[in-house]
Amino acid sequence: MGLFEAFLARRGVIDPLAVVEVLEAVCKQRPRIGQLALREQLLSVGEVCDVLDRQLESRLPFGAIAVDLGYLTEGELGGLLQLQQKTSPKGAEVLRSRGLLDASSLSQLEAQYTSDLGSQYAGDTQDVAATDLLATQGLSLLLAQVRSMTPFAPAVAAALAHANAGAFDPLRVTSELAKDRELSVRFERMARLPWFDRGAERGPLALASELGPARTHELLLALTFVDVFDRNATRASLTSHAVGIGAIAHTLAGWSKVVDPTFLAVAGLWHDVGRLLFCRSAELDRAALGSDEEEFPTSSHLIERMRFGFDHAVLGELALRLWGFPEELSSLVGLHHYYRPQSGMSAARRMTLGLLEAADLLEHGIGARDSSQLGRLEGLWTRFGLAEALPLAVVRERWLELRDVRAAALSAFDDFRAPRPGATPG
């Protein structure tokens, strides 16, 4: 299923690694379209071989190639996909067989998942079955790649191990960073950015001690963001968009007092890591989305779901969980395209998510110099109840301040973009 398993991971019902294992098990047991076409006598053995030969030259699905060659009609392919869905094992069945969920709990969780889907979409959600069918294969492939990656440079990984709140050791953190002189220097420089608010010249040990565990952890995640997101022309806009959102989110959080500004800024940096993973995938042709995304930049997640069955938010959340990122940050990444808050969400969490989504919308508007995006804020403010903490009139009055902090952040982060071989996943 894919999306259901992602929902279970977000709720803490199953471990992120279990998501990968369930998806892989479903994919292995699912009958192939070619096998079904042979069984239903829609294709001959020779035609199946022709299609398989073509697949060696492209990444297109078996069914799409068969239709292109004239071996199947679109109606026949649709029937085979429905048959595949009916005869494939469900993720829920695998979870039950492994003792991860019982029937009673599963029934309750499926009802909650259906309600959750209503929060994700503004319109009809009746295409869930087809979406989940697509999602299983694509997510399984990408998450298998994610498991083999590490976003952290060795010194950062070692420092993070000593930056946890329960066992914070600033001396060990700085001694690990000192093993990488360039990283240690960048740690000091980044600590002087407004997001971390440590303007005076200090050494790494004094900085880590003063920052404390949470802020030190966030600073290391921000440094890792710089290393992970590429600087080439294809992905430069993705990096700039993430930095812009981080800056705007930091400012909105400061105005509202709902959430720690630095936490929301770092969440803004990582919110589109799923899109980065899409770009790097050799399995999915995300380039095909290019023209659609240029025309509808704020609806890219919907276009992805139509093409792949899941979007970059779901992929990003699961990747961050597999890499050991904080639960609250990972969850925000997965939720950042929800149309409305989930039922039962606390007021603070609801408004935190709303502020991140507002930063996303505002960044698109400022980046494109399109002030008409302000008109879309009213609905978002209403759905997430943001007026309780930050009147929309304040945002409209201070629009130019958001533009300026975005520009300042883009300039500041440019200074940190030094290539670091081996630190980038992939």
C-alpha cells in the first residue's frame, strides 16, 4: 500500500524499517503484469519477450510499453491492473502475518487513515486504491536506496551521538568536530547566523555549551543540509526554495510565539528532501514532471501522486525517519502539504504545521515576485486557525520584511556551499 504504512510510521505504530520490509514483501509477492497477461491470454510469450527487451532500454512500466507497441489496449491494461490489485497481498496482511498488528487494531487504524486522507486532499479521495497500488512499487524502490545512504559526514554523525538531550556532552561534540577542521570552522560561522543567535566570536566548545543539546543538534542538521543539497543548475532552485522557506518560517514563528523559530527554520530546510531524492532516483523519471510543475509550482505534490502514487512529502518523512532525524521534524515534513489539519491535532501542532505551509506559499510568491499569493493565505489561515497566534493583517503589513530576511538567508547560506566529497548521499 505505501501511504498506509507511512501513516502507521507517523503514528509510531510500526518502525520505519518495518515500512521498507512490508513494501518489499508486497512487491515480491505481487503478480507481474506480463504473467497476468499470459494467463489471461492477452499476450503471447513472444510479445512478452518483446516488451521485456524494450524495458532494458527504458524505465517505462511493462504495461505502458505493451500499449505503445499495440499489444494491449488501454482498456485491457486497466483490467490487468485491477486484477493485479485484487490478487496482490495487502500491506495489512503482511503486518498481521508478522504479528505487528492484530485485526482489531488494524480496523481502527484503517478508519483513522481514511479520515487522515480527508485532511490531505481538498477534493475527492476515491482514487486511494489506485494511488496505493502505484505507491507500493515506487516507494519500495526509493526506500531501498535511502537505506543504503547516509546524509551525515562522519564527524557530524559522531557529534550527533553526543548531542542528545539525555547525554549531552559538549566536550565530546567539539572533539568530534575538531577531526574535520573545515567542518569545525563552518560550525562556528553558522552559529553566528540569526537563526542560532550567537553573534560573538567563540570557539566550538563555548558555542556547544551555550547552545545546549537541542540547538546544537539543529545546527548540525543545518550544516548537513548544506552538504546534502546539490549546487548544480538543476537543483539550485530546490536549495534556494528550502533556504527561503527556512528564513520565512523562522520569522513567522518569531512573530507568532507558537513554536521555536530555529526548529521551524530547520524543518523548512529539510521539508523538500523528498524532492531531492526524486531527482536523484534512477528508477523514477521525475524529469517528466518538469513542465507541469513549472505551470503549477504549488501543486507539485498532487502531480507526483498522479504520476507515482505518492509525493515527496511522504518520501521525505520516511527517509528522515530512517536516517534518525527527530520525530517531530520528520512528521512535519510528511504533513507539509496537508490541505487541512488532522483531526485530534493539538492547537500548537496545528498552528506549527500551518506556519510551515504558510512559509512555503509565501516563498513561492516572493521567489516568483507574485504578490497575488497573498490572496491564498486567507483560506490557509482559516483552515489552520492561525489568527489565534498571528493575525493575517500583520503578515500583509510586514510582507517586505519577509522578502528581506529571505534575501539575507540566501546570501548567508551561499557562503557555506563548499563541496564536501563523501558527505552527500547517493
